[in-house]
Amino acid sequence: MSGVKGVGGKAGVRGVGGRAGANGLGGKAEVRGVGGRAGAEGDGGKGGVKGDLVTDITASFVVFLVALPLCIGVAVASGVPAELGIISGVIGGLVVGAVRGSTLQVSGPAAGLAALVAETVAEVGVAMLGVIVLFSGILQIILGLVRLGRMFQAISVAVVQGMLAGIGVPLMFSQAYPMADAKAPGTALENMAGIPGLLAGILTDPQAMIATLLGVVTIVLSFAWKKVPGPAGKIPAALVAVGIGMVVAALPGVSVKTLQVGNLLDSVRVSGAEQFAGLADGTIITAILTFTVIASAESLFTAAAVDRMHSGPRTRYNTELIAQGAGNTVAGVLGALPITAVVARSSANVQAGARTRLSRTLHGLWLLLFALLLPQVLALIPISVLAGVLVHSGWKLFGPAEFPKMWRQDRGEFAVMTLTMLVIVATALLEGVLFGLAAGIVLAALRMSQTVIRQHVEQDTAKVVMAGNATFLRLPKVIDALEAAAASGKPRIRLDLTGVTHLDHACRNQVEEFTAQQRGLGLRVELLMPGEAEHAVAPDPAPAPLPRRPVPAGEAAEPSPWPTADAEWFYLDTRPLSEEHARSPLVG
């Protein structure tokens, strides 16, 4: 009976992924499923659930404190009212956070899209932002429903890191101007070129110098605060910087720019017929596709990174893509910023000990309550502090340590990564990503197309032997070898391609055209294509008959002592017979 009921009790296991039985191993609900947590009473009673609830609520406050300055800073960097950043943060918590895609990943407005949003808003206006985000969300939902979520994981890591670096570099230079209470000139290259003039202006303006110092202090705190020992080190660095900035901004004689905050509900912009008519514009369609690709890729790459931070349930990529699409659809309806998963908030959620989706959902509720009940507090935050927070985010996106690491690992991938970054900085995000993808594909094709060509001359024959994969990428090398054989002046040319594992259409045409051309000139060209045998294999000759003794005329043929082909062979045991067998009547 014990074998059926379990070890030491009844119903030890109810099924794969089910609970351990009531008395199976000394407690209820020992195991709830593969990869799941121990049940409420398996971990020492009902206090486990209460403990998780308290931990998740605490973690949600930590995420809220990290998200608040980032939501506002991203909105300011995007060239839209700060309220839209808060609305997107609320949606990222209450809408995206409630869907069972990822357990601990936190979503909201991301610094990675700030430059793209700012460029789009400057080109088509804030009113069109809602339509672009709305249809980007719809496309994300469709991609998730057709199960293309994991497709984004097939993108080269070098392209992803180049994309992040290409986002981070312009972000740092663009936020250098708000740090000094100045306005950025425009494009990334213009912002870089204007840095010397910005520094000269800071040195001649005391208020600009104060604002810049606040931004610099924010950057230093962002790097160093995590090293502070004790409970103080667990306070988000951005929140500490905001507190210091608010105190300095309130001092007499200080006149730095602070955040201009309006009513949260009044900032909602629902798109009308005029905005939807803009879908006929190619610029709008391009922006929708760009937002969809970048937001989806950033969210799913972040999900993979967050999964490596904890041992809980893994991300369901297609479900998470649908969740991101639902969030962007709602954000688009309200005219807010696009939403993606954010590494800073997600890592803060994991480090705070979050266990379930409750923490990432509640942080959106705290953002909403804070914006509705305490909007006057937001108006005390200096712009330069928020800019400093985003400069730090840009540096993290840039990831300078990744470049020497990639150089040591793979020079080709390093080239793809660097080129992707440079093209994004010089042009725009979509163009840079497309260029990076194309470069990655070319690199992979070159590495797969390894063609070995050997040339030599034997007597009156010029020989060319090819092996490996012969594709159009190696066509110049193939043409050089053929032309060298033709220029050798020998009357015979032998082209041996039997060692080629793949011969594409371009190379095959070139070889066949060369063969026809040389034969037309009177040369003897022997062409062996892949799969053709150089020589026919002759069958094995029949074994020669064994010799027989000659039979004289008139004498009957005796049985041959030589074995014939149909002879039966037996094993002869040469061991001496035992005494018992020697006396047997069957022997001798």
C-alpha cells in the first residue's frame, strides 16, 4: 500500500506539476509544480503567502521610487509634457504588469526611445504621437498572436549591443544641454559639435553652473550610491539626487529651471479623425514600424536579461509581447509615450525581493496616486537633476566595457557592433538597426561561404580544384582562379568541383560559361561537378577457381580433395579426447 500512496503517507504525488499529498513527506503542498515555489504550508505554514505579499508590496514602493524620476525625465527628454511620462508609467504597471507574460519585468517609458520620440514629435507633432503608439501596440499584439515573439531573439547580439550604444551616445549628448538649463541644438551630430560652446556658456553663467553641478552630482550619485553601506544604500540613487536638487533649488539666490507639471487628466490627448487621416503619410507608417520593432526588441531583450537575474518562472515571450502591445494600445488611445520593458526598474524589482506580478502592477498604482494627490511636489524637481539621471542611463546603454570584450571574443562581431552604433548616431535609429542587421547577415554568409581553391599545372594540364561552399560572395575568388587557368597557356584545363558541398546559381553559371567559352576556343576542358564520380568503380572480379588434380582419360573422376564453392565447412576440434569419450562405442 505504501508503494501506491507515497513515501510515508497517502497520495505522495498527484501528478506531474501537482501538489505533494497531505502526508506524503511530512507536510502539505510540498511541491506545486516544476519550477514553482513551495506551497503555503510546505514552507512553514500560511505565513509564506503573507510574507510574499509583504515583500511584493515593499518591492513595489522601491520600483515606484525608481520609476518616478525616470518617467518624468524620459518625458522631458522626449519633448513632451511630464504628465505623459507618468501616464505611460501607470499603464506600464496596471496594464502590462497584470498580464502573465513576465513575472518580474517592469515596463514604462524608456530612455532608449526618448531620442526617437523627440525626433518624431519634432517632425509630426505631439498630436500624432498617440496614433503612432496606438498602431504600434496593435502590431505588437498581432506579432504575439502569430507567435513571433521569439523571432526577436534571433537578432545578433552585436546588433543589439550596437543599437543600445547608438541610443546611449546621443542620449548623453542631448541631455548635457538640459543639465545646464540650455536647449539642445538638434541632431546627435549637432549636439556633439555644440559641446564646446555649451561649456563656454556654463563658465560665464552662475545659474547655469549651479544647474550643471546638480546634474554632475546626480551622475556621481548614480554610480557611487550603491556602494553606500547599510539601509541607506538601498534607497534609489535617483531619489536621493532628486531630494538634494529640490533642497538646492529652494535656497535663496538659486534660480534653476524646475519641472512644469499640469493636471494629469487634462494632459490626455485622444486622437481624432484628423490624426487618423495621417496614416496615409509614409512618414507616419515608417514611424509606426520603427516604434514596433524597437519597442518589441528592447522589451524581449530586457526579458531575457531579467530572467538571468532570478530563478523564478521564465518569461513567456509571445504573451509578454501581447502584454506590451496592450499597454501601447492604451497609451496610444490616451496620447501618451510608448512603453517598453526597462532594465533599471526591472533590476530594482528583482533586488527588492519581488516574487510575483503584484509588485510591478502596484508600482503603477502608486504612480497614479502620487500624480493625482501630490502634483505640487513634482514642480519642485530641477530639470538638471532629471537630465543627470538620463545621462547615467545613456552611459549604461552605451556600455563602453562591451566594446573591448567583443573585440577579444570576435573581431567580426565587433565590427558589426561598432558600425551599427556609428550609423545610428550619424543617421537615425531605424536606419542604423537595418544596417546592423544587414551587416550581421553578410558576416554570417561570409563565414558560411568558405571556399578552398587550389591551382597547379601538371604537364599539359592546368588544374583547378575547389572545395567547401561556393556562393556568390566568393565569386571574385572563383573568377580569378578560372582566369589564371586560362592564362596558363596549357591545351587542357581540368576543373574539379567534386569537393564542393554547395554550389549556388551564380558560381555554377560562371563555371559553365567559362567551360563553354574555352571549349569554343579549341581547348580541352574537363569539368567535374559536385556529385559526379571521377572514375567509374569497377565491380570486384569473381574469385579464381581453386586448382583441381588432372584426370587421365578413361579414369572416372574422383571427388576433388579441394573444397569447392558450395562446400560445407566444419570446425575441427583438435583437443585430445577424454578417457570417457575414448571408451564410447560411437568413437573409432
